[in-house]
Amino acid sequence: MSALPSSLVESRWGQIANLGLRLTRKIFWFLLVLWGITVISFWVIHLAPGSPTDMETTLNPLAGEAARQQLEKLYGLDRPLYIQYWDWLCRLAVLDFGNSMSADARPVLDKILERLPLTVSMNVISLLLTLGIGIPVGILSACKQNSLLDRSVTVLVFLGFAMPSFWLALLLMLFFGIELQWLPISGLTSMEFAQLSPWGQFCDLARHLTLPILVYTIGGLAGISRYMRACMLEVLRQDYILTAEAKGLPPSLVIGRHALRNALLPVITLLGLSVPGLVGGSVIIESIFALPGLGQLFYAAVMARDYTMIMGNLVLGAVLTLAGNLLADFCYGLADPRIRAAGERT
């Protein structure tokens, strides 16, 4: 077997070196932006009125100033703010989020990992439903522009978009939970959950999560479908689409192969921005439906001024936000080879 030409080998090594340089640059900016977010977040949450010691001292008539000072020393709140941040940052470097400042004093990471699966599962399912419904609806509306179908879909999705999520949740609870009594309106499981079979437990979980997932899906459906419709209309006016139609290609091939990939680019941006919503967008819905997820944990931490728990949730949201941007960049290259080629040249 003959050896590869030296020019081809050098070209491949150059591509590998370029890829390594781009990866190093992205990791550097990832860490720099994450550090900036933690600095601002740590400073802002300490500006808010109240303290983690209020729940144990101010609301307790038997606790005096000495007890408050002991708790502040225990939590490290008696030290300057920059020292508190440096200690927290050193622990974060080894993935130690510290202990919660609530009464149980459990590790923050353990409490987050307990609540994370439920929140992520609900949001992933709703995101898949939103994409699976919103993209075809947007394409169909663009292909049938100004038709009765397009106008009907526009009215329906904007009704869903205009409804506040908490109000929509209350309406669904009233209709499906109280009037029809088809679905439970709060909690994650029924009281007899432990006595059910595995299939019965799955059905019980599905019934409890149907309304929250429905609220998530309706809220995101309008944005995805409208973006998809607008992008598809813009692409369908391009010259290469008119050329493909003039050549006699079937509409399904024109839409699926030529128009869809270019129209997906703005939708990919929305998809990248929706990644942090897998965690951060659940506070209101989880509180309304009394679901033990990460959003409810974050809300309780804010109310109790549990600084370590708040910072743990904010760091998780920041990492997901930055990861969503990196994911969007990667998907851009998959959807449009020209973007991938431009990135390899830089």
C-alpha cells in the first residue's frame, strides 16, 4: 500500500490543529463567561434584602443577637464578600457546591441531583412535542399562506402564546381536573402509588405529568411555529427554490431537501436558547402543580436566602445556557455546510 502524499498528510494535520485551536478557544471563552456570570450573580444575590439567618433568628423569639452572630460565623457570612466568593469559587473548581444553608444542611449537589431528573424529563418531553408539532405546522402554514388553514393556525397559536402560563395551568386544572376529573391537579404520584404494578405506576406518573407538560408545550408552540413559518416563507422566495420548481421537482422534494435545511437555521438558534429552560423555566409550573422538581427547589432557596443553593442553580443554568450556544453552533454546521466550511477556515 503506497504512502499518502506529503501534501495530503500536512493538510490533515493542519485540519486537526485548526480543530484543536478552535476547541481550545471555545473552552476558554466558555470558562471566562461562566466566571463573569458567577461574579455578577454572587454579588447580586448578596445585595437582596434578608439573610439565611433570618429564618432561624428573626422568626424565633428565643434567638438573640448572639445566636445570629454564631450562625453568620458558621455560614462564613461574617467575612468580606470577596473572601466568601473566593472560597466558594475554590470549592466549585473541584465540583463542591457546598452545603445548603437551610435547616437540613445537606450538600447542594445532592439536592440538585434529586430534583433534576423530573424537571429535565418534563422539559425534554415538552420540547420534543413542541418541535414535532411546531415545525410541521410552520411549514404547512408557509406552504398554504393566507389560506383558511394558515389563518386558523395563526389564531390558535397566538391564543396559546398570549395566555400566561400560570393562567393556562389554572384553566386546565379547572377543566380537566375538577370539571371532568380526568387528570390529577397536583403532586407527582397518587397515595396508592406503592401498591401499583410497574405499568400502573407508569400510568400514574403519566397522568400527573400530563397537565404540566401540556402547559409547557402550548407555551412554546407559538414561537417555534411562527419562526418556522416566517423562515420558510423567506426561503421559498429565493431563486434556487424557483429554479428547482421550474425544473419540475415534486413539492415534497423542494421543501424537504432544498428549503427546509436553510429555514431551520433560526429555529436552531431558538433550540439552543431553550436548553437553559430545561431547568430554569420550571419555577412557576412546578409551584402551581406542587411538583418536587428543581424549579420548586430554586424558588424555596430564593425565599429562604439560601445563597449556596441559589448559586448552585444559577451555575447549572449558566452552564446549560453556554452549552446551548455551543450546541447551536454545531447544529449550524450540520444544517448548512457553508457555515461549517467558514468555521474551518477561521
